[in-house]
Amino acid sequence: MGVAAGGAHSLALKADGTVWSWGINTYGQLGNNTIALSRTPVQVSNLSNVVAITAGFQSSYALKADGTVSAWVQ
């Protein structure tokens, strides 16, 4: 579990390996296939088995249990 803060968005990693995001989404940094702002957490699409997260200014990143990294920004 963990939390990461980007430029104007945040990420949360739940114990079940899913990632949730909220905040400004102008560039798709929430990872939910939209560019709509969300004040409440939305689940990042097509992402599971995550063990670590980090966020950049307008981007988001996840390390999966198999060692691969996912990054998303529109």
C-alpha cells in the first residue's frame, strides 16, 4: 500500500495490487481513459498486481510484481 503525489494528481496503491487516482486529468494522468477531473478516486484501467507507484508532474508510473513498469499519460 502507498500513496504518491504528482503535479496536480495523486495515486493510491491498495493491498490488492490495484491503483486508484484522483485530481487534475488534463493529460490522462489518472489512467482511466478520460481527461476528466476527478475529485474522488477512480481505478486505473487495465492495471493489476502492482507493488509500487510514483507520480510525475503530468504522468504516473507503476511497478508490477513481475518486474515490468507501466507508465501512463495521454
